[in-house]
Amino acid sequence: MRILLIGQPGAGKGTQAVLLAAQLSIRHISAGDLFREHIDQGTELGRNAHTHMRAGLLVPDEVTIAVMKERLARPDTEHGFLLDGFPRSLAQAQALDGILADAESRLDAVLDLEIPEADVVRRIAGRWLCRRSREHIFHVDYSPPEVAGVCDVCGGELYQRDDDRETTVRRRLEVYRSETAPVVDHYQAAGLVTTVSALGQVQEVLDRALAAIGRDEADASGASGS
């Protein structure tokens, strides 16, 4: 299967992408991981991407599309893949359509993880990290520390990343509405989109995603893609 997983910040897309790809035995392709791979390898595409990322700018569409085109041409995608973080704009979606058409292929499904914006803000803006170990993560509602501002594990100071502050979260949501939501509309017109509620436990959301593509956990575990 060839699947695009899309959703607002805070919808749990990264977690679900890894789990869903594993259940379906298809390759998980993360745009962020792919950029890091090219940067680590020192490729021309990686150097170009890093120049923009280091300046705090979005990587231009032409670079993003070139990176993804190279990745989708690798043999391990022949039996299916799950895209995570691409396409992020209508121009990228149209480019993806062209890449797949040239390979005589197409997407089988687009899963849109949906979550109310109030829940997005609550999930992200309530998150606090330990300065000594960023693996120690707390949340004011779901897993608060015993003592406010202090890590239960090592006693380190808890802090909130700039990306997690409410004003930043709301700005990210605005960017999603203006740039990425049109991607959903694009694939909705092609009859490929199924909306999946991202509320609830991780396993519950995974079960809904599998059901949306006509699989359950039992038969997905034996799938080799299509």
C-alpha cells in the first residue's frame, strides 16, 4: 500500500506513522529523517537543505521535492510506503502526483488525523522537559510532576521549549490551515481521504487507522504491502 498520513501538529502523526508502517510491513518515509540523512551524508541536496534550515527558513519546494523523488526511486518502496511530513503544500502534492504517475503508481489512501484545536493546544502547550535529561517529559494535565517545576526522576529543573509555548502552537496551527489543509482538499477531490479521529489512546487511534484502510491488526501483521 502507498499511504499518506497527514494531520495537525499535536495529532500524534509521528507515533502513528511508525506503528502503522510496521503493522503493514511497508517503508516509513519521514521528510524530517530524510533531510537529516542527506545532511549527515553531505550530499548536495543535504547541503542545500541545511543552509535554509540553519537560517530558520523553510526548505524550498524544489529541494524538498528533489529529496523525496530520490527516496521514492529506491527499491525498498516498490511494495509500498507511508509518507510522513510530505507533501506539506499543494505544490508539493501536485509534484508527488507527477512523481508517482511517472512511475506508473499512485497513492492508495490518505489518512487525515483529526483533533480539535483546543486539544492540540492542551497537548503541546502543557508539555515540560527536564533540563538534565530531555527524555524526562511531563505534562501539566496528563503526567504532572510531584513538585511543580522539578523533575520527579532526577530533580532537574523543568522548562518549556519555545516550540511548545501556546503562542507558537497557535502560529503553527495557522500555518497548517493556510499551507497544509489545501493538501487534504486536493486528495479529497480524488476520493482518497479518510478522516481518523486522533483522540484517545495510541492503540485506539492505530486501530481506527487500520480500519480506515480495510485492515485490522491481525491481518496487517502478515501483510507485505501491495
